[in-house]
Amino acid sequence: MIGFIQNLIDALSLGGLYALTALGIGLLFGILRLINLAHGDLISVAAYALIVPSVDVTARMFIGDFNILFLLPSIALIVILLALATDLMAFRPLRKATTPTLMIASFAVSYIIQNGILMIYGSRPKAINLWGAANQQIQVGDLRVPLLQVITVVVTIALMVGLSLFLSKTRYGVQMRAAAEDFRMAQYLGVKGNFVIGIAFAISGILAAAVGLLYVTQSGSLSHTMGVPLALFAFVAVVVGGMGSLPGAVVGGFAIGFVVTMLQAYLPPDLRVFRDAFAFAIVILVLLFRPQGLIPARNVIERV
Amino acid sequence: MDRILSNIRTLQTPVLLIVLLAIVSGLASLTGSDAMATTIAEMMIRVVVVVGLYVFIGNSGIISFGHISFMCIGAYAAAWMTAAPTFKQIMLGGLPAWLQTEQYPFLVAMAFAAVLPAIVGLALGGAITRLGGIACSIATFAFLMITNSVYANWDSVTAGVSSIIGIPTLVGPWVAWVFAGVAILAAWFYQISRHGLMLRATRDDPVAAQASGINLVKARLGAFVLSAALVGLGGGLYAQFLGILTVDPFYLGLTFITLAMLVVGGMSSLTGAVIGVIGVTIIVELLRMFERGSMGPITLPPGSQELGLGILMALILVLRPTGLSGGRELKLFGRSRPAAPAAPEAAQAAPAE
Amino acid sequence: MALLDVSDIHVRYGDMVALRGLSLKVEEGEVVCIIGPNGAGKSTTLAAIAGGVRPYRGEIRYDGQPILGTPPDKIATMGVSLVPEGRHIFGSLTVAENLIIGAYMRKDKAEVARDRERILALLPRLAERIDFPAGRLSGGEQQMLAVARAVMTRPKLLLVDEPSLGLAPKIVDQIYEILLELRKTEGLTLVINEQSSNRVLKFADRVNVLRQGEIRLAGTAAELADGAAIRQAYFGFEHGAQPAPAMQTPTQASTGGAA
């Protein structure tokens, strides 16, 4: 029983990371029909931005040594700027392109960012210790819960609440929801398309920054592809939850976190290594049997 | 006479492409360097893979992110057939006896490298080609992840994270060229067949094509299986070119490079597929030389090659979405007119772009 | 000077020609109707004016300024609002949010609140459902919301694409009442697309018949009142040369190709 609860907490915090990543991907998909494969690389950049740019094997902290009150906005700003730059240079010229073309473009962006990191920071993974204190455990009865997991869950909830308040209570939030549902109609009503898209990219940047910091605190290492697996699972989450639906992205994120953790815990050992294969098989099954996902979006993604 | 002319018209594009590859290969071999021979062999193998990719993507208009899986499956199929039995008995205990104890000839291995992916392609394609374009693309992406995870962890048949060694290296530039030619001809004959034309019709206007009685799923599935076979063949060649095999290369990086080649060349024509491979290979090689500092005063930092490729692809997508070929086929003469009754094949050969 | 001056615009979707050299002038305060069969290019015309479709040739001037190539959001801020065919309300947003969306670009916040009250007074059905997701409204209510939402942008020129599509005649009457009421109180200039002429002749100042991407007939409502010329332009053959059944108004069932 304790074991199960322990797993559940693992699932919750892993699911939180997936949910935040999935929100970043889902937000852009909703508005732009862009499946942003480069989102994971924004996460990597958030982590790399902590250290002094150099190809040395040992990482020296740069922004990572700042007071947290400066650290958070600095990292967020860097990632936001990068996200906006990807929009400006790659996606904005492709506004009329089809989803697969956008997907290829985001693939190119991802490739560029990854190799950019490689050029600046070198190819070898680096050890990094951010907020080491967060890795201590809290004892609750028989349960030992890593503090970081609690922080992850709290941050996830806080960001989700913040995002949903933004979307429901602010003018830009309402415009963004309108644009996500019917981009052209929103433009006919004077909603500035590129501006709203810019906000969406900025929000996806903030989400990526949060995930990057939480993830690097937990993993303690940097590598130029560190964000990729997160983005891939988040992508699964987006499909499972319902493409274009933000509640779907959250539910999907937690569902994938749960499935992955439980497969890891309860699959027989010789099948455990195929965990990822099972997770991605779920994607194909969902597409085949419930293409609208767990929580369908309002708008029809694809006719025909 | 008319008939001969029309045959020449029909076949000029694939023949020209094959000759073009021979010229590139011949020019490169003039340098006499081993490194160049390796580059050319690899380029020819990529022609097989990208042409295979083109058969599905170009004709159906659906982007697949999963075809490198077929390359992986084909490469391992070839390795299973040709690696030294002593190695297979020790390391690959999960293989059936007929694979474990025997070593098959090259051509048999290549056939297996095409057939096994085709079977997998038939099973997968049967399920996912009925999905809409985006969903189908996503499913192929998931398929890449699945194959990677399975092949990286199924120790008893793939040696897991360690590598399969002792595969005879029989593939050099000219052997690979022959297979590139085979792939180009296969793609061409598919493209001008009734089946290929129907699929291209569904690409250009799915609703109208279906309304005129074309079975969308069947048309897509045929292309999917053929393309899986060709890409698998490319994988088989790759295994017998390297002589040693791991799962690592068959993942996002190679998916990106092959897609980049197709995009740069132009994904809606066979000429685009071939030109894309040649063009990207040349650019990447140039950047690589700059990185090594063998191009005089300018030395680029490592990673420039990949960065350059990414930027090139983004630029092509934005500035010339139809790629270098502009969606047209390479032709010397005979702008074929659909109305010309004397040359029906030629008329079919020129898709309305 | 005409408020809207469309001259010789050509639009193509791939190989399909939608508009071939269409010209249209609309004076301030007028109600202009465009009628024509399905696929004639009516929706394309309105979309081109609103900036949603870009003609490859021709010119569009609004209030004296060339607007061809201006993005739709910019054109909206200049005072052009489109109620598209099929309404396109934001189904997951509430009625209130749908209304306010169009008013975000306005600076006169006090006026916005007053407009909202006035419109809701005209449309009590919407006022009752103000916090409902708009997707749960009936078809007629959605059409009214679409009109109301467009009006909230305070347009000078309102483009309405087939307001009667798929609605019961009684509801259509109501919608036209509201449109005409708004014209009176707000001084709106209206361009309305319809498939059939029987309703529009009653209140339009001028009528244009569009077929196969071209204006085949234009005139004041009075000039065209007996309908014979309209029928001829509409169907493209001499009136009387064909038997009566061909006279049926195209049904709403066929929606393809009207873009």
C-alpha cells in the first residue's frame, strides 16, 4: 500500500511535468495548428541558461547563482525571447502552411536549437546542482516524499490555475481562446493574430522555463537533448487528451505520467524496458479508436 | 516510331536521374580518396531511402515521420541474414534457427531487408492510412518511437544497446548506385501506374478523388507498403555498408536529415527526392570541410554542419516550399501534353503540379 | 466618394476561379444586396473585402484608402465587420465573451457598455443566456449573436453573408428586422449576400446579381422590382425559354463551393 502511494506521488509529479509541457504544446496547437517539436528544446535552453556558456566539461553557474527572485524572471525571459524568435523567424513566414509542413519546420527549429546548444556548450553532458536542498525527503508516517516532488506538484497547480485565470479573465486570454477556436473569425473581429500568437509563444516559453528548472533540479545534469523525451511524452499527452483542448492536455499529461510510472513499477522486469513502446502504442490506439481524445476540443481539427 | 518515342519520353526522367547520380559518383571518384568513396556510397544509400520516403510522402501528400523505422527494420533484417553465425549464436539467441545458423547471400539478404519492412508496413499502414493526414503523421511518429524502443531493448534479437558486428561489407559506391537505380525505377513505375495516378489525385483533391470512386485507403496503403520496402532496402544496404549495426542512428537525427533532403529537393516529384539528396550531401560535405579547417582561413566550429542543414531546411520551407525542383520532373525534351493522343504514358508522366 | 469601391478583383483558389473581374460600389448608408446561386462567388466577395481572401488582381478602396492586402484584423479596426456564412460564433466562449471580443479594439469603453446594453435590449433571448457557452444556443440565436457581435465592433460597413441560411422564415424575419433597426439607429452601411431575391428586394437600395464570379446585373431595387431581369441574370438564360421548375431557389442543402 505504501508502495502504491509512493508510486502515485511519483506519477503525480512526473505527470505534472508532462502536463505543463503538454500545455505549452497544446496552446500553440490550439491557435496555430502547430505541433511544436521544438518545445522540448526550449526546456533544454532553460536549463542551460543557468550556466556560463562554455564547452568546458564542468558547468559553472551563472544565472543559476542568482537570487531566486532574479533567477526565475531571467530564465523565463531568455526562454520567452527564444520562443518569440522561433515564431518570428520560422513560423510566422509559414502562417498559411499546413500542419505537417509546420511540424517539419518545428523539427528544423528543434534541430537548430539542439545543435546551437552543442556548439556553445559542447556535446558532453554536464553535472549541475540547482537547489540541492529541494532533493531532501520529507517523512510522512511511513512515506518518504522528496520535497522536489511536492514543489513540482505545487508549481504545476499554480501555473495551471494562473493560466486558466489568464484565459478566462483577461482580454488577451479571451482573445486567445477565440483565436484558438476560429482564428480567421477572431481576426475579422479585430483580434490581432500575430500578437495573440506571440502571447501564446511567450506563455509556452514560461511553461518550458518552469519545466526546465524543475527537471534539471531533479536530474542534476545537462545534455543538449534533455528536453526531447519530455516533449515526446507531452506530445503523447496532447494526443491522448484531445488535440487542441487545454484541459485535455492537462488530463493527458497526468494520465501519461500515471501510465508510465505504473508500467515502470508493475510491468514484469523483462517487459519494463519496453515501457516507452507501450506508451507510444497508446498514441496509435487513441488515434484509431478515439481520435478526438479523452477531452475533445470544441473545434474540428480536421475534416475529411 | 511513335511508340519508341513515347517510351523514351516516359523513361527519360528516371534514366536522367540515374545518369546524373553516375556522373556525381564518377566525378567524386576522380579524387581517389577513400573518404569520398564512403560519402558517395552513403549518398547512394540515402537516395534509396529518400526515394522510398518519397513514394509515400510525395504521392500521398502525407508526411511520415516514421519511415526510418523501416530502415531500422531492414538493416536488422539484413544483419540477421548475413552476420557471422558464431556471433549470432552467442549474442542473438532469440533469432529463429534458420537465421541463427546460416549465412545467406547478399541479394537474399537485400530481398529480406525489403520484404520484412513491407510486411510491417502492411500491418501498420492497414491501420493508420485510414486516418486523416495529421493523425496519420502523428501515428508514424509514434511508430518511430515504438520501433526505437523495441529494437534498443530487445536484447536477444538485436543485441540491445551493444552492436551487431561481423556483417560483410559488400556495399560500395557502385553497388549502392545500382540499388539507387532500382529504387528510382520502382518509384517511377509506381508513380505513372494507374495506382500511383489515383493516389496523386487523392493528394491534390481528396474529396473529388473519392467522389470519383478512388479508394483512398487502398491507394495510400499500396504506396505505404512499397515505400516501406524501399526504405527497408536502404536500411539493408546501410547495414552491409557499415558492417556493424546499432539502433542509435535510426532515430530523430536521420529522420530529420532524410526529411530535409526531401523538403530541399521538393517533395512532390521524384526528381526532387534525388536532387535533394545530392544537394544536401554537397552542402553538408562543404560545411564539414569548413569545420575541419580544410577550406583555408575560415574554420567553422563543430556543429555548423547540422546548424547549416537546419537553417537551409527552414529557409527552403519559407522561401521555396516546392523545393529546388519546384515539383517538376527532370526532362530533356517533350513537354508532354495531356492532350497528345500519341503518347498516353508521357501524358500521365507529367503530373499536374 | 463611395464608402466602398471594389474594382475589377480576381480571385482564384488553386485552379478554381472564384471571381473574375468583379466591381462593386457602395455608398455610405446604403443597403446593397448581392444575390446569386451557390458557388457564384458571393462569400468570396465579402471575404475579399474583409481581408480574408486576397485577390491577385484588382483594387479595393474603403473610405478612399486602398485596403487590398491589409490583414483582416486591421480592416476590422477601420470599421468593416463581417458576419460570415455559417455564423462562426465561438462555441466554447460565453455569449458575453463573444460580444466583448469585437469591442476589445475600441477605445471608448463607456460607449462599449452602452452598445452592449442596447443590443441586448434588442435581443432579449441573448440577454437571458448571457453566461451560457454560445455553442449551446439555437441556430437562430447563434445568428443573432453573430450579428450582435459584429455590431459590437461599431462598424461603418457591415458585411452579412447569407443570414437566412438554415433558419426558419420567422427567425429570418427577425434577423432582418434587427439589421434594419441597426441601420436606422447606427447609420450602418450594409452589404448582404442572399441566394434568393424575394426578401431582399423589399428593403435593399440596390441589388447585384452574381453568377460564376461576375456581376451579371446591377440596379436599384425599384428598377429590378418585377424580378424578370433578375431571374434571367441569375440563371443565365432567357426568361421563358426554360420551363418553370428551374426557377426554384437553390436549396440550402448544397453548401459546397460557396466559399
